Amino acid sequence: MSTTPTTRVTDLSRTHRLDIDTATYPTSSYFQLMGIEELKLAETVRTEDDEAYEDDGAERDAVTGYGWQLEVKLAYSTTLTGSAIDTQHAFLRAKFKALRAASAQACEFGARIYNRDGLDDGHSSEGRVYVKEWKQSGGKGRRVIDIVLKGQGGLSDITNPAGSALPAITSLSPATAGTAAGGLIQIFGYQLTGATAVTFGGVAATNFVVVNDGLIVATKPALTAGTRDAVVTTPAGASPNTTADDLVIS
């Protein structure tokens, strides 16, 4: 008899969510960064003195550029099974360690921030970042990491990915599996709250748990070999088919 998968849910809910792209550029595969306790988008402009004689000593600045960064307080945690560090957390750590022997440009990845309720609040943005700072608190308490994701190049406005009422799948983890029933599949996306069904290639998941609006954990049913589309259905409708929902069975 199968058991319902369980997971921990971050206690603190936030108005915005952060997705990171773990694929190799130019392809993309965005995953929600879980365990965020604090999230700040800091934007600055670079200026220089532009005072002229006719200003009679009054200050005047000229804008010569701008910069941005994401400041994140993260509850560094394990995977659902508790056997390893959370996949996205491990990705960030590996990117930071890679800076010891590589350039910031070589360690870039995509990031996007937006209102989790789909609101157009003027802060739906995406850009390329690298992990500039990694600060781990000492002691024997909770393992909290302070991270700075420094923007590389421009910060672009985007349409809020969560703006549609329909559910959407952005990635699966893992994206490959065997034919036998069993094993947990994490389904990342938007508008997943209220899911009434999860299928893989038209076959219903053995069971599933809606962790939050951006994550469902499903137990894979028995499937034949091939590429099988994952579909999430909510009262608003079914998730549209994209390559992001492909589960490769072998």
C-alpha cells in the first residue's frame, strides 16, 4: 500500500517568490527556491558630480549606470527524503564555490522575482546573477544562510508568470524515471493550489500533495517507456502542454 508523501513547509509566507534557472544557458529550467525567510530586491543607480558654474554651487548629479541585487535569507535544508541537501540549495552552493576558480560570468544563472498572487505590482523582473556572498551562521541552532545574488547586466520587466488563473508547470524533479510505480516527482509551477488531479501521460498519480502554490509532490504510477506529459488540473482548468512538463520514462 502506497503512503502519502510528506514534506516540510516554510512557516513564513511571503508576497513574492524567487525562481532560479538551473539549466545551462541558453536553455532554461526554472525552479522555485524554497525555504526563503527574507527576500529583498535592492536597486541602485551610479552617479557622478555634474555640477555646472551656472548652478551657483547647488548639487547636480548625472546618472552613469545602475545595479541591482537580491538579498536572501534561506533556511538551508534537505530534500524531501532527508537524504541530501535540497537540490536548488546545493546548486547555489556549487555556483558560489565555483567562483574560487572561475569568473563571475562563467558562474551566472537566471533569476526572476514576482508576486506569488499574480498581481502586477511593478516588481516582476528577471535577469542574470551570480552568488556574490554566502554567510552561514554558527552555533547549533537552525541552519540559516544569508546570500547575495548580484545582478549581471540589466534587470528586465516581465509579465507576472503567476498572472494566469490556469495552473502551469515550469519543471519536474527528477525529469526521468523508471517504468515501475513509485518514487516522488516534484512538480514546480504556478497556480497549483487547489489541484484536483495530477496525471503522467494520462495516468493518474498514485497520490499527490499540494505543498504550496508553486509545488506539488506526486507519487509516480506505473508507466510505459517514452516521454509522458505531466498535467495538473485545478478548478480553473488543466496546465498547458510544454516541454517543461515532460517526464522521460525508460
